[in-house]
Amino acid sequence: MTPAGRRIVTAAEELFYDRGITSVGVDLIAEYSGVTKRTLYNQFGSKDHLVAVYLAERDKRWRSRVRETVDGCDDPAEAVTAPFETLRTWSEANTRGCAFINALAELPDPSHPAHRIAADQKHWLLTLFKELATAAGCADADTLATRLLVLHEGALATQPLPLDTLPVSTDLARALVRASTAPGR
Amino acid sequence: MTPAGRRIVTAAEELFYDRGITSVGVDLIAEYSGVTKRTLYNQFGSKDHLVAVYLAERDKRWRSRVRETVDGCDDPAEAVTAPFETLRTWSEANTRGCAFINALAELPDPSHPAHRIAADQKHWLLTLFKELATAAGCADADTLATRLLVLHEGALATQPLPLDTLPVSTDLARALVRASTAPGR
DNA sequence: TCGTAGGTATACTGGTCTGTGAATCTGACG
DNA sequence: CGTCAGATTCACAGACCAGTATACCTACGA
């Protein structure tokens, strides 16, 4: 990707997330990234494609943050709930909820690439939870993983509201992991 | 509200939810409800106001459905998770996630009436969970209520994705209620 | 030295959007 | 019969939007 292309994606990430995809026009993105609209179209071809790149790039950044947090855990049981810790720091700069759920809300057409990207992201997180739970020796890793995903998404979805759900979600997630690794079970 | 006004709101409920607020123009709503655009503006003044009415009306319908389900429960412990049962039947005709979360995604301006309506809705559900938990004699009703809310919103948010999270969420919700009313605690 | 890729500058097309103006119609109710 | 609110008809303003056309500039590598 050319330097101009990179600047465009950076601007798109900020504007699309903060103001919504439909509300942000290509002219604004071009102006914001100090680039001509012609360049934007030479690089990405269409707004829809730029939206797809924006989501894919954001997904990539988020996954590497999660991976970092997971790898920074000594205890395998602690690692299972590492994505909740990522969410805590991630939320400091991202207070408009989940970019992928939001994108689905704005782009109802199921054939839009955004739908595949969003589905892939959630599926990736579910699989990660499964793998981490299995590695930590949790009972019924499949159910536990789905439970953790629901808690994660619930905390993320309610983030734009004045409810402060993350601490409670994280606590419950840890309790579930603890319970499924308890010697009694 | 005049008969025409009611038809407009009905059309708006369907179109806004299924296709997104920004993607649906007032012309489409007018055509869909068999009414002139002039009438629409005479009744509601602006699209933003119509959006607010749409959300308020949907909220009203949903609350009465929840109340019905709650009132249909014999066991107070069963009543605590009644909103999850409502969500099950509600989801049969509403597969695009939460209309309020979606509205926040599309309307980033915090001064838009949609924000207040959405916040009120989630706050109402949280309070309901608290009341029901207290009535059922649950320990730590406040924390339990927040946990249930997160599960509810998580199931709702992941609904547009191919994940089938509702059964697992409902099971966990019931288990949490059971645990907090156990004689041991 | 010359071609080419990446970028700039600017004007423009065709369409859609929210919202308004002005005149007319219709039916219920006093 | 007269009034008036609700509704229709239809044209139109003004803004914005995605995407295109054309011409030009610049740096770099064969």
C-alpha cells in the first residue's frame, strides 16, 4: 500500500468509527487524509471496498492486541479471560461500541463484505476462547467459550451506554473459568 | 395520532429496523405507508423526530411483551429470566439485532433523542432485573441484575451472526439465578 | 533520457436526500 | 350550509453524495 493509501485508511478508521460509515463521505476522508479524491479512488476503487479495508485493518489491529495480552499471561487460566483485559484498555480510546456490529447495523445488505469480516471476527474470538479453555484444562470448553463470547459482546455492546458493565462481565468470566477448573468438577 | 400517522409509524418501524435508519429515506416511508411526503412532515416535522417516535413505539411494544412474559410466570425465580424467554420469541421476527444499539451506531450525535431512548430502555431492563431478583430473594441482586443484562445484550448483539448464542445465554442466566437462591448461600 | 507510477488540481455528472410552497380536495361536524 | 382539519398533488429548492474526466506535475528507475 502506498503512503497516501495508508493515510487514507488511517483517516477512514477514525472517521468511520467515530461518526458512522454512512454519515462519512469520501470527500471528508480525502480532505482529512490530505489526499485528492482521485487518489482515493485510484487506490480503493469504491467506498464499499474502502469500508472493507477499514474493517479488515481494524480487525487485524485488535487481534494483535488480544494476542499480545494472551501471550503476556503466565497462568493458562488467566489467559482464558485475557480478551476482557484487552477490552478494558481498548475501550479507553473506543467508546462507540463494536465497529463490526455497528457496520452490520449500517449495511443491511448481507452480501456486503463487511458481513463476512464481522462474522469471521466473532468466530475467531469464539475459537480462541475454546483453545484457551482447552489449554487451561477447563471442563466443557465449548459451552464455556460461548458463554465468554456472550459476556464479551454484551460488555462491548453496552459500552456506549452509561452502565459500566465491563468490571461485572470480567468478574463473571473469571468466576466461570475458575468454576470449570475447580478440582471438585 | 391520525390514521395516516399510525400507518407512517408502522412503515417506519419495519423499514428502519430492516434496512437501517440512514439507508431509508422519507420518500420510501411515505410510499410504503401509502401517504404523501407532505402528510409525513405535517405529522412529524422532521425525519429525526420520526426516528424518535419509531424507537419509542418499538420500546413500548417490547416492554409490554416483557411484562406479559413476566406476569405469566408462577415461580418468582423463573420470572427473573423471563426477558430471555421474551427474547426467544421476539427474535423470530427480529433478526437484525437490537434496534436501539443499531440506532446509536447510525446516529453518533449524542444529543439526538435516540440516545436518551436507548439509554432509558437498557436502564429499564436493568431495573426490572433488580426488582425481579429481589422479589425472588436472590443474593446480591445488583450484581446479578448487571450480569443478566450483559448476557441479554450479548445474546441480542450476536443475534445477526451465525452463532446461536441465545440458548447458552439463557441457560447461564438460569444457573446464575439458581446459584443465588441456593439454600447454601 | 525517457517512460511510468503515484499524486495533484479542478470541474463535472447524475442521482438522492431532507424539507418546503402553494393550491386543491374531502369528509365530519357545528 | 359553512368551517376546518387532515390529506393530496406536484413542483421545487438546496445540499450532498459517489464516482468520473481531463490535464498536469514529479520523482525514480531502466
